[in-house]
Amino acid sequence: MRCAVYIRVSTDKEEQKKSLDNQQSLFFNFIEEKGWELYGIYQDVESGTTDKRPNLQRLIEDAKQRKFDVILAKELSRLARNGKLSYEIKDMAERSGTHIITLDNAVNTIEGNRSMFGLYAWMYEQESQRTSERIKAVLRTQAQKGKFKGSIPPYGYTVEEGKLFIRNDGTPDVVRRVYRLYLEGKGFDSIARTLTKEGFPTPSQVADKVNAGLYWQGTTIKKILINPHYTGDLVLCWETTLSVTNKVRTEVAKDAQVIIPNAHAPIVSREDFEAVQRHMESRKKKRPKCKKHLFTNIAYCADCGQSLWYLKNRKGYVCGTHLKHGKHVCGQHTIKEEVLKSIILEDIRTWTEALNQRDVLERVEAKATTSRKQLTKQLDAVDKQLQKLNDERRALIRLLASDKITEAEYKDVTDDINSSIEQLQLKKSTLSNMAQTKGLDVMVARMKEELQRFMKLKDLTSDLLHRLVERIEVTADGIPQIRYRFALPSAFL
């Protein structure tokens, strides 16, 4: 059994670092006792209520690809203090055939111990919710002292000792211009395109964020337009999250906010701010639910890599970056939906005809029949090699647990062993399939059915598209580059 160990602590304080070392020792002892293999250690320093943990996401992706057989955690709360996330991990593990074991034995899917999964997930979430409410109460008390408590001040301001001051650069003028353009009738995205085109720094760039975006977004414009700090009032506790599991921020009712009038110099007048709020309210409208088209999330721009958006009036797709930011950022990369469908259908028909003409199915069957006598000896040799490699892995985990080798050394050697095992298992699977006449007959029959169905194909369905096509990239002159999920027919001959 290949094991993935997940370790999480909430902070990077010294006592938490000791907890990491202790957890590792527990896992090494458990794995050695079972005689299993350590695939890798996934470690995060983050709250358990959020799913935005890089190594948790890497763990989930690796599990989906079946890179290991078991996920080990000290307890369920290490994986998630969030009921929804806990169940998502549980469902993902069941779909991928991955087991989950916690060292406190609350969860052990190998032994069928999963009935208490929901109860433990709910208990951990409630504990986190109570902690969150206590922290919010403390922050509200601090806010009433009149100091700005945000980690990043509003765009156009700087913060010194808890007080906001207007920046001595061009950002306050950008804020005033945003308000003016909106009152002149410009929309959020239109204003964003204008600021991007003229090269004004984005809020994330001014804040020196590591992942700062190059382009202004409509959502950023909206945040500036609804932020009451620009009137000179210090408004604290004006936004909150609904719960520890729902991180979407919502505005707090006016009577529950902490408002300190004229706490700092304004950037826009109170009259302009109120006019914008009224104008924004009047422009609200219900938008129809966006229809998902055939090539949505599978067709992309060959230059910028963004998804292509479907335009009804063009009956085709256009680069999303071009539509959002304009031609100075990226070109249109236009292609008609019917043109793209016809290209893929013609490719499928051509390849199925080629397969029939070359009698691939008969060749596969004949080759398997003539070589079957030699397969038994080859399978025995593969089994002996696999046994030898598995013995070597068990010896390595004992050396790691006793600190005779480092984790890096263990990883290097086991990577080589695993690569050899993977190749041998693939070889064994291939040999076994060829040795079983009945299995071969079933495979040939299914291939014939698929070929006949493809030959009669008149339309391209979403199901068939996602089974056959991995990704489509459209060049600037509208030529699609299609990446199929299978090899060309010549590869089978």
C-alpha cells in the first residue's frame, strides 16, 4: 500500500513546528508496522476551515490520479474543520478508490469504519465557528478605539499607526477618475479597460502583492465605488463572512457597523459617493443564467491561454481576454462553432475508416494467439522481480524510521524503485490481457462496436467531445490546434 501523509498546523510558531516533527514520527512508526510504502508527505501551515491550502489541493489532485492508495492524517480535523470540505474529500477518495485513515482511529475506510465521519466533521466545524465568533468580538472591541485594522489600506491611502493618510502619488487621482467615469455612464469593465490601456498600477501592484495582476478588473472597480472610506469616514466591521466555511464577504447592516465620521481626509466628496450608490442601485438588473456552449472550458486562446467566450451574434467563439481588456492586450482568435464541429467530426470519420481498412482488430487478435505460449514464462519472471523490489521498499522504510537515511535519500531510492515497479506492473497487465483469450475477445468486440458507432456519427455531443478531445487552442488567424486524448491509428500498427 502506498501512503500519502497529510500534516497541518495553523501557524508557523515554534511550538507548532515541534508538532510537525512529532506527527511525522507517529506516521513513520505506523507505516513501518504495516509494512507499507511512504509515497510522500503533504504539509500545510493554514486554517483547517479553508480549502485554499496548496498541499491539500496537490494531495487531492494526486489522489484523483491514483498515485497512492491511502491518505493518513493524525485526525479528521487535520484534513478539514469544514463539514462541506470533509465530505468533498470523502467523496473524492471513494471515487478514486483511495482509503482514509486517521491515527485516532475515528476513520479507517479499509476496516469499513466510516459511519462516524459526518459526526466528527460537524463537531470540528462547530468548534471552529465558536472560535471565529470569539475573535470577531475581540476585533469589534478594538475597532471601537478608532484605528484602521485592515492588513492593506484602501487604494489611494497609506496607513500609519492605525490612521489613513492620502498617498502622495497618482493613486488618489485614479480613485476620483473612477467615480467620475462611472457617473458619466461607464460600466465597471469599461472603466477597467481604460485604466489598463493607460497603464495605471492596479491595487495589488501598489500593495506589492507577489501575485499582483497586470490588468484592472471590473470587480476591483466596484470595490472602489462602494468603499465608504473614500468619504473620510472610518468604517470598521462593515463586511463579514457568513461562517467559517463560507468565505464570501457580505456587507454588515448599518446599525451593526462601527462608524467614526471624518476620521481622515476624504478623496471623494460625500455627495459623489451617495450619487454613485444611487446610480449603482438604479442600474441593477437580473441577468439570465449564462448558457454553457459545446466548447466552453475546452477551447482556449493559443496566445494568452484564456478561455474562448461564445458570442451569440457571431455564432462562435472569441478570446475572453480580448473581450474583457481590448485588442491592445490580445487579438480576437475567432472561430465559428459549426466550423470547429465539422473539423472534429471529419477527423473521427477519417480515422475510423483507416482503422477498418488496415484490419487492426484482426492483427491484434492474431498476434496475441501466436505469442500466448511464451507469456506464462514472462509473467513468472515479472512476479519475481516485483517481489524483490517490494522487499527493498520495506527495508527502506525501516532505515528511514531509524534515522539511518534522510527523507530525501528515501525519496530518491523509492522513486527509482517505484518507476521500475510501475513499468513491471504495466508489463504484467499487458501480458495478462494478451494471455486471456476471453478478455481479448471482449476487447475486440467492444472496439468493433465503437468503430461502427463512430462511422454513423452525424453530430458531436458534449459527452463524446470530452471523451475524445483534451484541449483546443485557436490561433490568431482562427486555425484550431486540436489535442486528442488518443494516438493516431498508425501507432497501433
